[in-house]
Amino acid sequence: MLEDFKVRFYQILMASVDFFLVFLSFQVSVYVYRLIDSTTLTTSDFVAVSVSCVSLILLFFFDCYSLVKRKSLKFIFGNSFLALLLSNLPFLFIANPQVVFFSFIIQILLIGFIRYGWWSVSKIQSGQKKVWIISNDADERNRNVNKLLNHASGWFELSGTISAKEYQTINQYDSDLDAILLCPSVKGEQKDEVIQYFSHAKIEILLIPDFTDLLVATSHPQQLDDRMIYSIQPPYITKSNEISKRVFDLVISTILLVISSPIMLFLYILIPLTSKGSALYLQERIGLNGKPYSIYKFRSMENNAEKMTGPTLAASNDPRVTSVGKWIRATRLDELPQLFNVLRGDMSIVGPRPERDYFVKQFKDEIPEYEDRLTVKPGITGLAQVLANYTTTVEDKLHYDLLYIRHYTLVLDIKILLQTLRVIVQRDQAQGVSIQSLVSPKDFALSPLKINKQHKA
């Protein structure tokens, strides 16, 4: 309860500060403009209040009021910039454009400074955590080493890796341990022992959830007589939410089709001119409840790219991708024709990304929980596309897809849609991370103390 109160207080405080700074920025802009140009300025306080209110709404939808702990400055500044840009853009045509533009510049500086201050304070309070990775699988261990080192600089320091059966020996190598990263390969009683051991030692446990952990995390505590129980509901979206989601899809897809029609026409002409083949292609995908449908996309690969290889998942730096294809994939423009799929009702604006039957069968055999993502319509964008990378593993993306289904609200759809703009702008996330490991497994032949000195994240 106390932690929830702290979070709410932080959010209210940040929103109040943001409102004041946006309003102040507008007043300063008006004052400077009047010093430069003595002509009558008709811009009123109503416009300043309106800009401030719209900014608060969009800053909320861009997730700017969540805790900054362990987030990168790139994420924080990127979301804040886009929220303020979209907030001020309409007012360029309503109020004095010079005043609005100068106000926008001041907002970026002031709010950016405040965000940096909050981030710095959080970083000082939290400190750089010395982390050990506990895993029973060498490949999993190395993957998570890369994840830790790829993370925002300064939050973590990698001390070493170890198997779960040797977890009690960590103190021999590192007496100043701050946290452990517990991987999914540690299961059952062994997992319980590790959690209990480090919990009693007052060490932070960073748990990579398996699907059972995810179900419990999204469940609701209840009481059965004098016993506490957790209610785990099947994954689905209620009828009322289905109706509101469909209305949202129709409105947004129509607006986006009108706005993007010049771009779509340009790509329809450009793609056949730069590589052999048509601009559009149809491909069968699996939709709601496993029903197949034809998806529309702009072609980003060579014509008949899978003629020799058969169905193959796209990889980072895939040689089959054309020069134009690299650009439209990075900016997600290849997905624009799917707006017609949304109008037809095959897809939604937001939802798990659709896959082909070949891969769906393969994934269902490897991950039984994969079938749960078919309980909603597939989407053009989704939670996995916003929070993960293009080449994030199927299992990791599935965690985000199931989280989305179990926490669905219309507000969440709006948040994901708006934050997709950040993914488009930050092309490195849209393209995915390199397959090549940042750290060679040979590095872990070093002693833990050497690792501690060399690898920071």
C-alpha cells in the first residue's frame, strides 16, 4: 500500500510540475514575442491552458509518468519529445505559430532538464547494482549476459554467472552482491530454494518469469473462507471491450488511410522501380481462433525470397531484404496496407503480430502457451513491438502478448499506438539487435573478479 501511494504521489507531482512548466513556457514565449514585435498579440491564457492539458494527456499516453528507475535516457527523452511535439502541433494552426514554436523549444528544455534530474536522483538512490546471473543453461546464460550489457548504461554491473546448484558459493567471489538475475531454466524446488536463500539474505531478485509466473502476476488475490487464493482467468477480451476495440479500429484505420494515402501511392510506384516484382504481396496468416486470412504488405524482400529456402523468419541484416525494403521495414511503412485488413475485420490496430501457419504449428509444439495469443485478433502493432526488438525471441515476445491480453484496456491500445511512433523514429529498435553476441562465451572463462571489473551495463 505504501509503495502504491509513493507511485501515485510521484505521478501527481510530475504531472503538476509538467502542467506548470508548459504553461510557464507559453507565458515566457508570449512575453519574448511582445518584446520583439510590439504589434497586438491576440493569444490568450486559454490557449496556454489548452496546450498544458493536451500535453499532460499525451505525456501520460507516452508513459512519461511511470517510474524512471532503470530506464534509458533515450527512452525518457524520446517519449517526452514526441508527446510535446504532438501536443503543440495542432496549436500552430490555431494560435500564433512563432509563439507556439518558441514555447515548444522552452518546454523541451525545461521538461528535459526536470526528467534528467529525476533520472539522476533515481540513479543515485538505486546505485549501480552488482548482479550475478543464475542459470542452468549455458545458451540462456549467454543470452542474458548480452541483455544485461545491452541495457541502459550505469544501472547494472555484471559480476559473473553461475549454475543454480552452486548459488551458495557466490559469496566466495563477491561479498558485495546487490542482486541476482534468475533465469527460467531454474525450476521447481531449486527455484524456490534460490529465491528463499537470497530473499533472506536481503538481496534483490530479478526474476525472468516463466509462463506460470506470468499467470500468477496477472491474477487477482481473493479469499476462500480463511484461506487466500489467486484467481487466474482464461485469456480473453470481454464483449464490451471487443465492441469498443472494433470502433477504435474502424476510426483509427480510416484516419490513417486518409493521412498515409500519398505515402502508399509513392511506395506503390517506387518498389517495382527499384527491385523486380510487384509492390504488394499477399500472404496467408493465422488470425483469431486460428482462422487463416490473407495479409497485405508492401514487399520489402527480393521477389520469391523463400523459393529456395522455404518459410524462414526474418533476421537482422537479412540479405534477402532490398535497399528500399530496409528503409520501409525500419520505419514500419511495409505494414501500411494492413489497414485494409483492419477495415475488413481480419486484424486490429493493436494486438499480437500474425504469423504463418507453418510457424504457428512449430511454435505451438515448442511453447504450448503460444495458442493463447490466438484468442484475440492479430494487430499491426502490439506491446511486443513497442517494448521488444524486431529479433527478440518468440518466447520473450509471447510474454508481452499474453500480458497485453490479460491487461487489455482501450487506454492501453492508445498508449501502444502512440508509442509505436517512438519505435519508428528509433530505427535500431525497429530493425532489431545484431545476432552477433556482444560478449564471447570465452569471456566467462575468466575469474568472476575479472568479470566484475570488465563488464558494466
